[in-house]
Amino acid sequence: KTVNKFKEKSFSNYIRDLRIEYVINRLKNDEKFRSYSIQAIAKEIGYKGTESFSKAFKMKTNLYPSYFIKKLNNLHKHDS
């Protein structure tokens, strides 16, 4: 009830958003994490399969995780 009232979303959506935000930050800051398979990343944050993780990630970022990682890797290549 508290999450519903103060975050204006269901508890499951709140947890999903926290998981995806964690992954986004970790992908941005951890080069090794970006080399993990999508399945390994999904399992790391508690998803049983890649499909539900990929859908949740795309809902939050408008990109599938593999494309998001590819874009990050390209950015970092240009930085060096």
C-alpha cells in the first residue's frame, strides 16, 4: 500500500523499475558486466528468463538490452 501510494505504481512495477535501473547503472559503469550474456544479466537481477527481462528493459529504455549494450560499447570505444 505504501509503495502504491507514494510511488504511484504497484509493488511489482516498483521492484521491476529498481532492477532495471540497477542494470542500467551497472552496464554504464562496469565494462565486464557489459560482456555478460543477456541471460546472465537477467539471472543476476532475479529474472528467470531473458524474454521477460528484455521486455521490462525495453519498457524502461525503449531499447532491447543487447542494443543498449552495443551503444554503450561504441561510446566507450570513441572515448579511448
